[in-house]
Amino acid sequence: MPVTRTLDDLKASLSPSDRMPLVFLGHGSPMNAIENTRYGRAWSDLGRSLPKPRAILVVSAHWMTRGTTLVDVSEMPRTIHDFYGFPEALFAQTYEAHGAPELAREVTTLLASHHAEEDDTWGLDHGAWSVLKFLYPDANVPVFQVSIDMGRDLDHQLDIGRTLSALRDKGVLILGSGNVVHNLRAMRWGKDVAPQDFALEFDRLFADRLEDRDFDGLADRKALGSLLTMAHPSLDHYMPALTVAGASDARDQLTFMTDDIDLGSVSMRSFVFHA
């Protein structure tokens, strides 16, 4: 599979197509939504390069369910401020995009074998709106979220992605938002904090297996062992990356971006699968 490495390469290769790309963004701290960071600048640059989709389906680390996969069918998804201890300016942020109720109900049917159900109470959590505001700042594309069933193992999320992949040919952009490494207990505060060894090791392992299309290896909890546990004390931020991987196929090229480790133990690696 051809692999490109830079955002400039991606921009040069993206062209109008009936088949939408797949995007995974390492969203990191909520403060990235309001600060002038290299991550936000890269997301904005990416957004200017992406085609305008019919709708955006978001799988965010911050909507977790158990025993079911919920699909947001609301007309106007509310902006959820699912954090605390941050500046008031962050709580003032809104993302006023329309939902996609009809399409969301179709997705509920598509995911019927995954115990999908409709939901009209969720909206857009910060895993969604904090990156969407950079990709599509005018909020002019309908958007809805699909939850992560934390009662199922990693291969289930790959399968969710495979099932959703048909939407790419219907103008739907599938966006995963989480982090390839996310260990808040191991974070080290300060400027230019050195990456911890386990974070570098897992981030590199993930990138290598993604390039090799060894998705089963990325979902093999036993084989990943203690390194996975160090990288993800909870697996919520890992699951959206698997969804995006599962929705890709052999026709896709892969581009990595923002592949550094923030605060010692949070990978900001983002990637795009595209034709």
C-alpha cells in the first residue's frame, strides 16, 4: 500500500471523488480548541483540503455506552462541555451544526447486528466539536455521533468500521477522535516535556501495524499485553482509531500528521485514509 507522510503530500493527492476519505484526529487537551497550537493549524489545513461531505459521522472517545451502540438522531446536536477545571472561554464554545436524522436512522439500521439504537439526548461532545471547528469552521455540514460500546472487545470496533465503510460511497465522512496513546496518570506538565518510552513504543508500534494493514494485530489485546495497558489504562481513546482502520481497504493510501507525543504520554498522531 502506498504511504504518504506529509500533509502537503495529502493535499496534492486529494481530488474530487465519489468516495470519501477517512480521518482520525488525536484531539488531546480540550484547550487545543481555543489555543493557537500546531495541532489546530494542521487540522485547519486538512479541512481546507478535504472535500465537503454530505454529512459527518463522528466516533468520539467521549461517548461511551455498554451493551449497545447509540446513534444520535437529533435535529440540532447540542454542544456538550464534558470537562471541568478549564477557563470559561472553553465553556463558551459552541458548534451549531445541524444533525442528520434521516441518515442517522439509516445508520441505526445498518448497525442493527451491533445492537444499535436511536438516541436524541447526546449531541456533540468535545471529542467532536473541538476538532470539527477547525475542519469545517462554518458548521455547514450535518453531523452526528455514534457511540462506542465499551462492553465489547477491540475487534468489535474494527467490525463497526467495516460495517460503516459503505457510507464512504454515499458522501459521508467518517471521523474518529481520540488518541493513539492516552495515559493521563503518566502526564508530565511543562513545556517541551520529553516523551515517555512506553508512549513512543506504542505509538511506533501502532503506526507500523497501520502501515502494514495488520489491523488484527492492533486489536489483539493479549498480544499487545502490558504495553497496551500502559498506553491506555482505559481503552476509550483507542477505540475510534480502530473504527477508522476498520473502514479502510486496500485501495486507500495512508497519510500521517501531527505525530508527536504531548505532555509525555498523549500521542497526537492523526491519520487519513484516502483514495
